[in-house]
Amino acid sequence: MPIDKSQFTKFTYPGVTEYIGKKFNIFNINMLIYNEKFSVLPISTHVPINSISKSVSFNKLYTACKNINFFYTRILKKKFKIGVLGLNPHNGDKGFVGNEEKLINRWIRRLKKKYPVSGPISPDTSFIYQKKKKIDVLIGWYHDQIITTFKTLFGFNAINITLGLPFLRVSPDHGTAKDIIGKNLASTDSFIKGLKFLFKYSV
């Protein structure tokens, strides 16, 4: 079920994903927002916008690709393609609005030796690219860069899966919606989808 981090962790952790990683002493974890058609993964999760550039690192991208690879090959048992977004608008416009894409491009070339990864993809057209190239997972560098459009497309027809744990951890892809408690308005779609996923893939 969705968890209110303000009550559960008292804001000691930026999110429940980070809390679970700390409790199990596992820090190479990722949040995958999953749908059968395709999924998205933000490298940084619940961090301020002015701290995002500090999260741009090869190790973080490598961990994400490694966790995705395990999830698709060992749990779903299917082939997959990964697309990695650039950080800046229009992939930095050749350095005019940022240079991080030069690093990201080099990292992707390294990762291609081991994983089916492409990019950097210009963020503003990334979902068009995903559809055209039949990408299974889009990796973004921060939460709203990659999740906003995904939620617009799928609504509650998705679940949150924590990758990198020695067990399946699934939760609905939404919060607690305190403003509609007791009003019979809350959707159960994501909760039911999570249960079905666990029944299908848990061992």
C-alpha cells in the first residue's frame, strides 16, 4: 500500500525507497515505475532540483543498467532495450545550455559493451523516441523529468518496483491521497496491479 513518509520516516529519509535500502544496508537500488508496455527509472529520486547535477555519475547509471538487466532477464525473463535521457534541454544544444551530455555519451558507449543501451536522448522527445525504437525502459536523471509524462500516459495503470533488493518490493504508483480518505473516490487499480504482479512473479 502507499506509505506516508512524513509519518512513517518523519522525513528522516527522502523517500520510502531510500528507507528500505538503509534498513537492509543495500544502497545500489533504483525505483522503477513499471507498466507492461514500458517503464521509467529516475537516477535520482526525491532530491531538490538544485542538487540534480550532483547525481549525474557513471556509477549511478551503471547500477541502474545492472538492476534493469537483472529484473528483465531473471524475473521477467525477456529481452529488453534501455534508453538514457540527456540532462539538459535539447541535450545541451552542443554545450550552449550544458555539457553533461558529453559525459553521458561516453558512459553509454562504455555500457553498450554489456547492456542494450542507447542515448543520450533529448528529454523533450524521449517518449516519441521510446515508441519509435520500442524502448522497454527510459532512464531519466531526475524524478519529474521522466515520471511526469509517464503518469500522464498510464495514470494508475503502473506500479512502483524497488530494484536491487534480494526480494520483490512492490507498491502502488501513487501516494496516500489523504484528501479523499473515506470518500469512496480512491482508485484501486495500481494496488490490484501490484498484487497481480507479485502473484505472477514471486517465488
